[in-house]
Amino acid sequence: MSMDTADQETEPRRRGGPFRFFGEVRAEARKVTWATRQEVTVSSIMVFIMAVVAAVFFFLVDSIAGGLIRWILGIG
């Protein structure tokens, strides 16, 4: 009998409770490289600038497209 590799478990299931779970979460959180205050500030400013640039771009494209459509249809 051959079994698919997806059906085979490579390691047995481990059981644990909430204390083990939160202990593992804490252990993983210690491995995270957290951003510095300066990195967060610079990233936040860049996101704000890009959002403003995108908003201006889409406003201009929408205004131009709306004007062209009104001109083509003779509405305005």
C-alpha cells in the first residue's frame, strides 16, 4: 500500500495548552527586529507624501477625463 505524501505526517502532533501557546508567542516576538523611532517616522512621512501625490494624480486624471467627456457629449 502506498500513501500520498500529503497524507503522511512527518512529525507527530504535539499537544499544548494556552500557557505553552503564549510562551511560544513570546519566544517568537523576541526574535522580531523592531523598527527604530527614526525608521518609523521616515516611513510614515513617505507614506503620507505618496498618499498626497496619489490623491492629486487621481484628482487631475478624474478632472481631465470628466472635462473631456462633458466636451465630447456637449453637456457642459
